Amino acid sequence: MNKISLLFLGWFLLCSDVSGQHSYPDNSEDQPTMNDLFSVKETFKYEVKYGFFKLGWVEVELLSDTLYNGALNKHLVTTIRSNSRIPLVGKELDLFHSLFFVNENGIPVSTYYWKDNTDEDKFKEIVYEFDRVENVVRYKEEDDTRDTLDLVEPATSGQEIFYFSRLFAGSDENSRLPVYVTKKLGYINMTNSSNIEMRNYAPFEDEVETYLSEGATENIDGPFGFSGEFRAWFLADDLRVPLEARVKVLFGNTIVRLIEYSRKDL
């Protein structure tokens, strides 16, 4: 199941509650800001497939603000569940937490990240702490290795790509995000396009307009990252909802597609 998390999480999260199939605003040329993304309550559920195999599900949700070191932080949680019916996959339930804030440039950056390996009762199995006083990142990995790395801004744990990528989707502007993972610093590089492509997704009644972003990782081979090239589609609406990611593997692609989405104004 760790392989699923590596492949998916490098691209990446109406006026009333939403359920079933929906229609959303047409193409929006204005780029969203983090304030725009925080103005709604969203939940996401994705299906992870490789060929005919349904490997598992990924759910993403922003929880209530959390006080950390005397400052309010956003709390992003990603839950990964395996499809235990698939041979050799087994039962896996992992929760990835990121506490983050928005810097002066409007970019989300991490303060504290941890992984709970829930099915094995291993909580805070991985921890990354971002110390902007000492300008270091302290980490503890699964093998209990502990060390520090120099902090390079805008420093993230990787989960923030779920918001960061939406700021640039459809913009024709390239983007680059530093990611601290597996005991080192890596980067996610993305080329974004304003070209419209019509695609079908389960939460929406009809075909929707989408933007495609393409990218590659640099020095990344751990959770919330992967090694190689990827493609990601975003809804061409006011919030650039992440719809799909395709990651190249040895034979074919691992595909992550949005199957449930809710949105409520705050």
C-alpha cells in the first residue's frame, strides 16, 4: 500500500451541501487564492486503479484549525485505504496529517507532518517538524532514523501540493515546490496549461471543462511523492478541483480518479 501512496500523492484536495451528481460553474480564468480555497468546506474521495485492479481509495479533508506552537495552523488529513480483496495487498489504513500555514507570498508551507500507520497501531510512525527559528527540518522515519536537514522555503511535507497545484492549474505558468520526504529534500516541477479538455467524472452530470498539468519529480522517492513523470487534471472552475492523476509505472499507468466530491460555502 505504500506504493499507492507514493504514486498518488505527488500531485496532490455551491451554496449548500452537495451529494450525488452536480453541475459546477463553467471555465474560470481567474486563478484561485488560498483564501478562495479556504472559503469552502470540501471533501474528496478518489479511486486508485492499475489496469483492471482497484487498488484502494484516498480521502482528503481539511479539518478545523489547530493551535501549534502558539499559532493557528490548517490541518489537512489524507486517508488511504487498501482494497484487501486484491492479492498481496492486504488490509492497510494509513492517515497522513499536515499542519500548515500560508506564507507572505500566498503559498502553503508546512509546520508539522506525521503519518499514522493505523492498521498496525503505529502512530506518528513518520514525523517531520519544520523549525523556522533554527531554519532546519527535523525528522523521524519508519526505521527510527532521526536527523536534521537545512530548511529551504517554501518548505513542505508534500501534502500541500494538493492546494499548491490548484493555485497554478490553468495558468500557463510553471511551478516548483520543495518537498521534504524520505530523509531528504526533493522538488515537484509542474508545467501548467490554459488549454481546455472535456472529460467525464462521476461527481458531475455531464462532461466538464478541465485543465491539464504535466510534471516530474526531482530527488523524490517517498510518501507523497514518486519518481518520474505524471499528469494531473483539474476542473476549470473557480477552485480548480483536482480530478485525476496518472503516474507512469513500469507497465502502464496508475490512475487516481475523483469519485465523490462535496463543497459547502463557509
